Amino acid sequence: MAMRRAALLLLAALVALAAPAGADGDDSYRVKFTVAVSPTEKGDFILEVHPAWAPLGAARFKELLDANFYEGVRFFRVINHFMAQFGIHGDPRVGDQWRGKKIEDDPVLQSNRRGTISFASAGPGTRTTQMFINFVDNRRLDKMGFSPFAQVTEGMDTVDRIYAGYGEGAPSGRGPRQSKCHKLGNEYLEKEFPKLSYIISASLL
């Protein structure tokens, strides 16, 4: 009897661990982004953040949100049928304060499906402030270590309208060069890439 009870308790624990995101006990929260998708048009989307999916990534996102980091930030690398990348601050002095604050990697517990958001990286242990929203199901990114921490739950039509005309960044494409983004900030982007969509505000709901 004791062994059967122990087995049942173990089974219950395993079921609890396997409970889907959004179940009772999930500490998820919602964030509203207002975006200037073009010089004359703006839109909103709502992100639901799930710390259980990627605790370190979600914590860094909240840290950036609390610091009002996202206001004025451009979607500087936007590739149709792939993703929209952002997270380089418009003021290089602010950006420099964050570039050395790398966080460790989270295990990949969710797939990079359409509408999920993950941190970008340049290799293991290099995540800082850059992230991307998946336009489509990019499951190949799962094996590369990109761990989603949130999902767009409303306003994906706004995300789909983020300007993608510049495409891949230089030198591979004709879009912004990341080194110049870090060095010159929005001054460089506004002058040479004026059509880039950007974040007007980001706030907790």
C-alpha cells in the first residue's frame, strides 16, 4: 500500500510538472506594445510572458521593461517569412550600459512557433537585450538554443505590418549594420533607414 501511495504521489508530481503554460500557478503576465509601423500608422500588440518557459530570459525582459528600455527602439532587422529583431537602444550611452550584462542560456522548453519571442544571441551565454518575434514557425531555431519566453496573444496583425523593406542587415543585406547601430544609435537609423518601425511604448497590463 505504501509503495502504491508513493507511486501515485510521484505520478501526481510528474503531471504537475508537465502542466501546460497558463495553468494554475503560472506566474505569466501581459505587456502592451504600441508600435509606429510606418510614419503615418501605429498599432498595438500584447505579449504574454511566461517565466516558466525561460526564467532567465523572462527576468531580463522584465528588467528592461522596468527600465523603460524599449521606448524608441527600432526593429532594425526584419526578414519576411522569418522574424523581426529589435533591442538595440537608440542612445549608445544607454546601450553600452547593457552590452556587458550577459545572461546564461535557458533550456529550450517551447518551440519557436509563429508569434513567440526569444532572445537573440551570438553564441552560448551572450544574451543581453536583443530579441526577435517569429513571423512563422521557426522550429529549426529550437536546436540552435533559442528559447522562447513569451507569445503574442493579440495584435499579430500589427507584428505582421512591421516594416521589412530593408531586409537582412549589412554586410549580408542592405539593412542597418549592427556595429553602427551600437555606435550611433537612432541618429544613424533615422537618417539612413527612416522607414524602420519602432516601439512607442511598452507597459504592463
